[in-house]
Amino acid sequence: MLCREYGPPELLELTELPDPTAGPGEAVVRVRAAAVNFPDVLFMSGGYQVKVPPPFAPGSEFAGEVTAVGDGVDLPVGARVAGSVMVGAFAEQIAVPASTLVPMAPGVDFADAAAFGVTYRTAYYTLRTVAPIRPEDWVVVLGAAGGVGLAAVDIAVAMGAKVIAAASSPDKLAVCAQRGALAGVDYATENLRDRIKEITGGAGARVVLDPVGGPYSEPALRALGRGGTFVTLGYAAGEISSIPLNLVLLKGITLRGMEIRTFFTDHPDEALRDTAELQQMFDEGRVRPYIGARFPLDQAAVALRHVADRRALGKVVIDIP
């Protein structure tokens, strides 16, 4: 599915291209499933922090089977693997550096493997390194029914935290409850700050994860307890919030930013540790992505629109049989 010019998802075209070949150090993967992420929408619109010049196929996460390898690659043809790229995953085949591929554990299906990478790493790096949580900590997750949100709920619960899921509808909160959230706040109808304070017995939250931005950031920050940490992860609401700095002073809180693209550069040792720990949790079945919708490749534009309009529950996957 090719993006020939910057614009909305509806500009994607199903196109036939020559099969990729494996250069030195590369492997060609027959893609069986690709996951959709909000940055895919931004890449298409030209609104991401890093611009990719058209034409390109969107898609950053995939899983499939190795069909060919280049010189210097010790990877068998037929190996089941998952991988991440900046763009290119919405295609039947993709050539990537073999060193970036992760072997899939037996019993893991392609959709789960494709949906696991970006959102779960974002959530785990945040909760393990950027704002380390402890058992029994109150952790608030905004946009909790989205891809990053549900990954954060899943991981925080697995780490023993008490999770407050904040989302925009009862059906979204119901999914969060199924994934282990202890309480929920419908910020479309409830006062976010007051409800978080009420749920925590007035103490406030220890950590807030915010992949949404917009009008929800400030009330969530106001609901932090003294010495708490607020992490900004993205702006799915389409608006970058302005935070009154006097709140930081008066509450002694910490504001952090987390961008997965630069995490390995900023925290190389922790990144290796966190990645290994998270992969073990996934391989052992202690965490697993929630897939709320699936589309065929020729409906990739519909899948992107589903995510862009914030209608997705958990991850959206494109199946490529």
C-alpha cells in the first residue's frame, strides 16, 4: 500500500512492485501481519518529527517468515520472525537488516508478534526506566484503551501496580478492566482530577502516562501526589498541552518525555536490559497485546482511519495471508 504524496490515509494505493532482494546483511521477510500505529498516520501526513519522502509504504511493525537472506546472514529460510522499521511494513514482502529481526517463540501467532513491538516497548521502557514503578503504586494511564495505553495497563498490572485507566467511553473502560485495571475514569463525562483523587483516597497518583495530550494532560498532572512523575508520550488528541510550571514547583513533581526513537541513544544500557526483560515476559505469556480490529492489506487506509479517529481498542492489525 503506497503513499505517493503527503495527505490523509485515503490516498494510499494498492500497487504492484518488484520483489525485494536481500543485500549483504539483509533478510527478506514474507509479511503475514502488520500492526497499525498512530505515527503511521503522521508519516503519511508529513507531520511526524522525522519526514520520510514519498513514495513509501507506511507501517512500522510486522511479523512473517524469512524467504531469502544475503551474504553474512546466519538465519534460516523459513524462520518465523518479527521486526520494526520506520516505514515499509504494509506490503507482502520487506527487506530489512537481519540483525533487527527477533525470532518468534513457538506458539506465538503472527498477529500478536506484529502488535507487540512498538507499543509494548514504549510502555515498558517508560515504566521500567523513565518513571520506574513499584508494586502497589497508583499508576494513571490516559488513552488507556489505545495501543500504548492497553500495553501500559498490561505491563503495569504485571509489575504489581494499581492501575487507573482513563478513557473516553464505557466500552473502552470495560476492556481496560478485563486487562486488570483496578479502576476507571470516563473523562468524557467525569472530572478526571477529582476522580483520580477520590480513587486514591486523596493521595494522588504516583505516575501518570499520557499518550493523548490535549485537554486531559493538566487535570491528570494536578491529580499527581507529591513527588509524582508525569510522562508525556504523544499527542493523539491533536493538541500539545501547555503546563503551568507552578504546579511542578508546588507539588515537587517530575515531568519526563519518552520517545522510543531516541531511547536507545539516551539510555543504551537500560534499553538492552529492558528489551530482554520484556521479550521474556512476552515469550512466557505474561503479557499479550489486545487486538481490537483486523483488516486485509487492501483496506490499510480504513485501518489507518480507524486509528486516526481514535476508534481503536488496543491494537489494529493488517492480515496479509
